[in-house]
Amino acid sequence: MVKILLIVALVAFGWRVAFGRWPWDYLTAKPTRGLATFEARKLLGLPDSYSREDVIKAHRQRIAAVHPDRGGSDAKVHEANAARDLLLSDLDQTD
């Protein structure tokens, strides 16, 4: 049992030396732009295909619902703004 643990430790250390990261660092999922776009569309309630006007309209509706003056929070406003910015930047890249 001790031999197996020693071999695993040496392999992990060798991996760290060779690749600069621990092997278990590769197991954690990093959010991709596609996932972020999906979450932004979900937050604003947009379908798969949307236009610039759709994004702006959905953003205005979301801001009206979560604005701090109406019982919302600053964090939710920031989320809506970030979603709008991401979706609009995606539209600008495809044009």
C-alpha cells in the first residue's frame, strides 16, 4: 500500500514538473464563452437566435424587474448588464 501511494505521489509530482499544473487541476471545469452565452440568454429569457433589438428589449425588462428602487439588488443589475454586454459583443463579432 505504501508503494502505491509513493508511486502516485511521484507521478503527481512529475506531472506538476512537466505541465506546470497538478493533475487534479484538469478535473475542474472552467466556464467557456459558450456556457456564459447560454447563461446570459437564460437570464434575459432569449431564444437561440436573437437580434440586437431583442437583447436590448429583454435587458430593459430585466432591469425594470430587478432594479434596487423596485426591491432588487445591485448585484442583479450587474448580472443583467454583464449578460447584455456579452450577448451584444457576440452579435458584433458575427457581423
